[in-house]
Amino acid sequence: MICPHCLKTIGDGETFCPHCHGYVGPANTDEFVFCEGCGARLSLHDRTCPKCGRPAPGILSTDSSSSDLAAGKTASFPRLTKSLIQTEAPRVEPVSAGRVLDDSVDPSSTNVLSREDLEAPRSSRRKARAVDEDPYHPRRRHWGKLVAVLLVVALAGGATAFVTMDPLGVMPGFYDAFRAAAREAFPSRQLSETGDSDNAATDGSGVNPTEPQDSGPLTDDEVFDKLTIIYHQIDSYNSDSNIGEVIDSFNSNYLLSDLTARTEASESAYALRDAIQTTIDQIDALEAPEDTVYREDIDHMRQLAEWMYGRVDQICDSWDVSLSIPQGESMSSHNDEILQPMREAGSDDLTNFDTYFYQWEPERKDSAAE
């Protein structure tokens, strides 16, 4: 015969399936029980109701039924074997003719719902459930996220207050060091110490060399000091942060289709060329004595500045071509046209600058010896 529960072949005359332990014997219509939850009729070997999952009468005690139901423990009850039926199955008197079955169950006896809960309005029951804590699904309180946000805000506020109030007094020194470095790297961009609002270029001492000095011609020592400042100024133009940045910006942006982006990328090249021209003007404005021992050094500084100017000027010329191309045109088709000024200029300025820069560093000389 075939087991009606697991559909496996079993021997004829079996009362319980040896595979799933399901009851396959003759149906006994005189003995049955009802589920206390939904009223469905159960067989003697059912330990849980196949309709609502509630344990069969006699399986759980009244005290433990509520917690076991809430924990979902009724879903895994195994079926009874033949020996368990003889010892555990409740014996229910058969229903005689004319007897009326009372299948009503007082919900309060199961400890699942009390009669007061059932009779209370639905709104009050919902409010009570919101207030009561579910022991199996506790409400999560996101205190950790709130604490993390407050900690980040406190750290940011503390850092801002520390920098603003400067309790250690380190910021004035930092600002002074920053201004000194800026004066050394870009002396032509600094305003005079008198606070003049004009943009006249000054040297490291804060004096505008393009304006006539009331004190007359400079001494040889003063000329040497100014030449040393100019030499280091030209050296700063040759750094990665100046001409290196200009070259990288050109190579990365001269073929951009966006005209605004090309214009912004070209600003560093034009600014550096203007700074170098200001340095050349400073050299020309030096009021050195006619017989100064540093006449040759003055010529060398001007030549180094001109070579540096030529290196940047050819990049600016190529930028002029790139910026003349309207928005929307294909930039790759103008590649040769854009690079033509740099091809015509060649690399003589770079070669000469690298050859003579370290040889022409100013050295202090004795005027009497000359």
C-alpha cells in the first residue's frame, strides 16, 4: 500500500508508516478531539492543529501554552508513534446521539488574551500594545547613532574653537612664517610695508625698485643683496609649483571642449609670465653704481630671467591659439595649430637656462680688490 502522508510504499496492514510515522490504520470515527483555538477536528495522533498550529488538548499545560505559542514552539511537534498514542493520547468519550458539543473556549484560560482585552475598544488595545514592551521583539533604540552624531559635532566644534581662539599661541607664528615664505617665493606680488593700495611690485625688503630712491645709488653690498633675492626668485619660477604646474596644466587642458575650463587652466601660465616680467623690470630698475663690481652679475640675472620668460611665453602663445577656438569645435583637429608656437620657439631657452643657472649664482666680491 502507499502511505497517504509521504507517498512511500509500505506493507499492507501497517498502522503507522515506518518512514514518516503517520497513522495509516483504519479511521476511527468514534474517537476524536477538537482544537481549542479554532475548533478544527483533530485525530488522536495530531499533536498540533493542522489549521492554526495550536497544540492539541493535553499537549501543553494552561500555564505554558501562552509563552510556547508566542515563541513558535508548536510548529515542530512530531507526530505520535503507535506506542505514544497508547500512553499520551487523551481518551475522549464518544459523542452520543442527541448530545450537543460545546466547542467554545474561554480565551482567558489560555493566557493568550484576557476577556478584558477582547471587550476593550480596538483603539485602546492598539495603544496598550504600543506602550507594552514585546519580550520577543524588543523595540530598538538607536542611541548609538545619536551618540556618534553628537561626538562628531563636538569634535568639529572643538577643532574650530581651538583654531579660532588659538590657546597655545601658535597661529601668529604660523602666519608670519607663511608670509615670509610667500615674500621669498613671490616678492613681486607683495605690497609695500607702508600699506600702499597700488599693485606695484616690490623686492624682499618692501621697497619698490621701479621707483627712484631718495638715498641715491646703491652700494655694492646692497646690489649684491638685491641680486641674491632676484636669483632665488628666478629659481622659484623654475620649481614644480610654478613652471611645472604651468606645463602640466597645459598638457591636460589645452584640448578641452569647454572654453571656460580652458580659460581657467590658462591663468597660471599668464600669471607666471607677468611675474617674470616684473622681475625683469626690477633688474632694469636697479640703481647700481657705474663702476659696480656686480655689473656682470646684473647682466647674468637679466639673461636668466629672459630665458625663463621665453619658456613661459611660448606656452602662453599656444594658449592664445587654443583659446581662440570657439566653443563646440573639434579641438583634436586643431592640435598641430595649437602646438605650432612651441615648435617654432624650440628648446634653446630651456637648454641655456639649465646650462648657466648654477654657474651664474651671485657671489660676494671685494670692491677694493677690483
